[in-house]
Amino acid sequence: MNLSDLQNISTGFKSTPKMPTLFFGHGSPMNAIEENEFVANWRKVAASLPKPNAILCISAHWITRGTAITAMAQPRTIHDFGGFPQELFNVHYPAKGNPELAEATANLITSESIHLDHQWGLDHGAWSVIRHLYPEADIPVVQLSLDAYKSPQEHYKLAKELAILRRKGILIIGSGNIVHNLRRIDWPNMNKIDHAFDWAREADNKIKKLILTKDHNSLQNYHHLGAAVNLAVPTSDHYLPLLYTLALQEDKDELEFFNDKAVGGSLTMTSLKLN
């Protein structure tokens, strides 16, 4: 599918200058309601962006068999967590969906058939971040799921098929964490900013170096990056959204890291912007 084909499918999305693309380390769901340096930087990044026509979010928290995209007009706010204060469960992010964008995106991806989903909504990997970016909920949001049965290479290849959306005013966001090992969290020091175990720091630095050198092949083959990275990425769910962002990188894109700090010993909030 070329640009004119997409224009025909989605007449509401005119061609635009290239949009940035982002990866957010989203961390704890409490970031949705807390005021801290991480969410302050999220707002700062949002202020630097051109206003998007819509957002396409790839969240660590929607894992499926096959790939799906939310296609409802009004996605629900999903509170996909437990053990947090009622204040967090009271949050609803009323952004509209965009069925037209969902259908256009499904047609854009030729490597497989994309399921148009009417059940999911916005999980906390999406809304806990986006509500800080656009607190008025005035930008439509759709989510693309992560197929649990795809390899990192297959996810990366699929993400490449989304590249044209950057020139249709679509802000593509990956939301996960580069280092994410909940079983190793140092709970007594959870509120200590930039506290990282040695292996977490080593893994984060190694992955950032590969990002800076554009070694996407090694990043797709992260299982071969050593013991520290395997501790940092015990499961793929929070790592794969990073690959979606990097797959959209173009040669002239400028790379900017932000929130480059750790929490709880075994999580990093490291985030990046490609512009």
C-alpha cells in the first residue's frame, strides 16, 4: 500500500510533515496520578510535539494471539492492575478511538490479517502516560496489540509497515520498560530515584549503546546480549514496544533520551524520542 492508497482509505488524515515517534518507560501505574520528575518530563516532551491527528500506542499490557487493533469509537479505560489506591481506579481517560484509523492501519499491514477489536480499550500502559501528554483527552487513541507468538524479528518487521503513518499526523508510541524485572524489585528502596542493581545498570547502558549505534539486529536478538540483559528482560512484553519505536527510525532522525533513570533497583524509566 502506498501513500495515495492510505489517503483513499483515510480521507480525514491529510499528509503532514514527519511526526516524531516515542518510547516511554512507563513504570508503576501510580505515575498516572503522582507528580514526579518522570511525568514532568512526559509533559515537556508533549509540549515539543506538533499536535497529532491521532495516537497509535503499542503497550506492553495488551498481549494477544495474532495482532489486533482497537476499532471502537469510545475505548474504555482498563484498570489492569491490583493493590493500588482507589484514587487510581477512579481515573478514567475519555479519549475517543478512531475506527477509520484502525481500519486503515489494518489494511496497511500486509504481512498478516489484523483483527479489528471492539472489546479491549486503553490499558494502563497507554492511558497512564497519554493522560499526562494530552490531559484534555482531545486526541483519538488506538492501540495495537503484541502477538505473543511472534519473534522479536517478526515484531520489528511488522512495525516497519507502520512507517507511512508518521507522515499522516499519527504519533506512534511504544510503552514498556527497557529494564523490567518485577521479581527483583527492591521494595524498601522503591522511592529512591536512580537506584539500580549493577546488572540493571549494565543492561540499560548496553541497550542504550546499541540504540545509539543503530544496531537493531543485536537489539532484536537481545537474548544473546549476556546475563545482565537476560535478567533485565526476563519476558519480552515490556521490551517489544521499544522495537516498534526503533523500527520506525529513519536515517536523518535525531535521537534524544529522557527519563534516563532507574527505580526500585530492577526497573528503568529510560525513554526516547526520534524526530
